[in-house]
Amino acid sequence: MEILRVENLQKRFKKTEAVKDVSFVLNSGEIVGLIGPNGAGKTTTIKCIMGLLNKTAGDIKVAGQDHLYDEAREKLAYIPESPDLYPMLTVWEHLKFIALAYELKDWEGKALNYLNAFDLIEKKDELCKNLSKGMKQKVSITCALLHEPQIFLVDEPMIGLDPKAIRELKNTLLSLKKEGKTILLSTHLLDTAEDLCDVVIVMKKGEVMFEGTIEELKTMMSAEENSSLEELFLEVTKDDE
């Protein structure tokens, strides 16, 4: 079932056209990889969907509603590449802030489970200014999970995480998929995308070059059956090299 539709999205920064007429559809219960070289427009696209950047043109619908409506925004969660936390709040206070913002009931047990899963329980009362980047990323992830959104927009989530946390995050994403959630995963780790994603969207210079399964990408590129996503990606984006 369709849950997110992006149609003819454009974003300009003065004379720079960062996103050019981008369109794609996400369905419930799938993990979609958003891949492309630096400067392809991946983060800009995600921020436009979230409403963190004002789009220049185009339409974005979440479950049939404009993405800026409150009902639509409640269905979204954003995990940025660089965690944006309040330095003078503790880890637990961040979770409490999210619970109050979304008027959550009986959230404490769920929050403790997430803290345990990401080895944050001992940091529960630590000020976020004292945390490493990896720990801050874990806090950002737990905050995004807490209100149980329908769509997760995840931008380079593995950066700064230790191997155990990466495995836990992958397992969490797969569990969310089983629950019918949708994940848009922007990543440079092509082996991760190949392992996790049902569909990939390849962007280059602000445009969508391909949307579909890896098997469909192989067919389009007339590639060998055993070709890796890395090989296909390099072929699609070779003009950027």
C-alpha cells in the first residue's frame, strides 16, 4: 500500500538546483535505499520530505495528505547523519521530551528497552554534551523510534556506530519492516543497502536515475547475474567520477 508519494520535487538554493524534478513512491512494509554520490541531492530530498527545507516546487503526500499537515508529520521520523541533540539535557530527558511532544502514554518501559538494546542504559542520566558521536547517534535513533511513526527517513545512520550497534540497528530496521513500517535509508554503504533494501533509488546530480529492485537494475544495465550493487552503482554514476 502506498504510504509516501513524491512528485516533481524541486529544490533550488539561489542559482544551484539541488533537486531536479524528483518523483518516487514508497509502500508500506519496505526498506528503500536512497543511494548516490556526494552532492546527488539525497539529504536535501529527505529534508524536504520532513519539511525542514521548503521545497521550490512539487508535491509530497504522506498517506494521501500534504506532508506539512500535523497528521502527516506525526507519521514521520528523521534520523540525521549528524545528531542534533540538546547538550544540557540528559539522555532520559530527551526521551521524555519526545513523549511529551507526542503525548505518549506508558512510554517508559519501551524507552528503557531501546536504551538497553543500544547499550545506553548506563548513560541514561548523562548530559548529551558529554557523549561521543556514536552515543549521540544512538540517542537520536531511540528518540525516533519512541513515538512509533509509520515512515523512517534515515540519513547515513551507521556513521559513528560500533559494530554491535550497527547490527542492532539493522535488526531494528528489519523488525520495523515486519511491522509494516517504511524506511527510506540514505547510505554510502552499498553492502548494507544490498542486504537490507527491497528497492533502491539511485540519484545523480539531483535527479533520479533509477528506481526499482536490484534485479531490475541488473536487467536495465544488462549486467551479470552475480554483479554487486557496488558495480551497478559505479556504472550508473560513472559520469560523476
